[in-house]
Amino acid sequence: MRLQRLLGRAAVATSLGVALFTGAIGLGTPAHAAATEPQYYLALGGSDSVGFQPTAAIPQGERTDEGYADDLVSAERARWDDLKLVQLGCPGETTLAMLDGGDRCHAVGSQLALAMSFLRQHPSTVLVTVDVGFNDMVHCLGHHQIDESCVDAALGDVRVQLPQILTALRNAGGPSVHIVGVGHYDPYLAAYLAGPAGKTFAAQSVGVITRLNEALRSAYAAAGIPMADVAAAFDMGSDESTTLPDGEVVPLNVAHTCELSWVCVTGPLGDNKHPDTEGYLLISEAISDELAES
């Protein structure tokens, strides 16, 4: 029933919403013009999908052109020589918001409805990435405490809602569009640096993010869609010892979390869960690895 409602909403959302995010890209393109269109890459999801990072101008973070989607365009031009990026992602996006709307970016409709409209009206779209799930459970890991019942409920939502999202995207884009899911790393590993209680929380958080990635991978696999292994790219499961620049000995997963994100940085740009430029590049490489096998 929810999918049927989305199909009905998509046409309405098209004219009112997508233009806000695609600039000069018009959704009214006639079908006969498709052959002259670029090969589009549609990036969907939360803040990571739009390259969110803290900046000197906005220390709390803003969209940048140094995210994994931007990196992926450059990396995949050998396959698609006129690949053009379109981003509909919204910071804070959950699977429910992607389905039903109500996020802070899309005044009318939902991100999914807009994506479906775009895919139908731009048959030259060759690639879609889907990056959701983390925001469903971020509120379950506050103040170095894990609310297990909250985690269970969030994972239940992901298991129900992500398959609906993937079915809708496949129906709208057709079988030839490459869709890749994006897994997650664990920014909470930085708590390891905050003393004994932080170390305990960091270890527990790995289990939570592992469960999230398992739920995501299961949903993607059931839909015949690969998932980029971001956790492996960040060495999330490695507790091998290494040494930080300040001389502190920490597990490798902690060191790489600090190296590849803003979460260990002090000052106005710090304590930010988003990847840094190097981290985003690694995520793009993990996506490219999946595309290479498709």
C-alpha cells in the first residue's frame, strides 16, 4: 500500500520539488531527448551522500563538493564518459523520511518520490547510490550509552522500509540502472580516547554498527543489489594495536576513524561524525569496487 501511494505522489512531487536540487536539470525532458542527455548518477541518502563536512565558514558542517559522490564521478568516467551527478540527499535522512517525507530538505513529497520521478524522466541514468540506515539509530547511542531496545526497533524499521525503497527505485529505473548500497563505518570508536567508560562504549558501538551493516546487506542482497563495504575500508573490525601521532597506542579501528573523519578533531571543526576528504575518497573506492564486479 505504501508503494502504491508513492507511485501516485511521484508525479506531483516532480514539478514542485526536484528543481530545487537539480538546478538546470529539468524533469520535463521529452522522451525523444533522452539520447542526447548525459549519463546521470543519482546519489540518495543522508548527509554523507552530499559530502557533508565542517568548514571554516560553517563549523557545524555543510554540503561540499568533496564527498564520495563527487569522487565517484571522477573515478567512473572511464566507464561513463559524460557522467553527471545529481544529489537529492538530505542530512538526517532516515528510511522512514525517505519513504514518506517530512525531512528538512524536501518541502513537498519525499526524497524517494523525487528520485522515482527523476529516474522515469531521465532514462539515461546509469547509476544510483543509496546511503541510509545510520540516522535511524543515531539517537540510540547518546552520551556513551547504548539503548538496546531503541537499536532493536531501529533495525526493525530498516529491515521493513529499505526493501520498499529498493523495490520502488528498481521499478522506476529499470533493470539496466546500476544501484549500489553504501554501508557504514563507526564514528563512535572515537570514544575510546575518553577513558575506561569510553573504551567500553567504543567496543559496544562496533557491535551495533555491525548489526546495522548486516541488516543493510541482507536487504540489498535480497534485492540483488551490492553494498559497498565501508566498514572494511575503515578497518572497523580491526583491534590490532597502532600508535597515534601523539604517541598513544590504540586499536587500528580507532586510529583509522580519527584519520578518516572529523570526530577526533579538537576545536570548532571537531567532534563531527562525518568523513573527511580522505574518508570520502575511501568510500568512493569501496563503491567502485562493487561496480567493477557488476
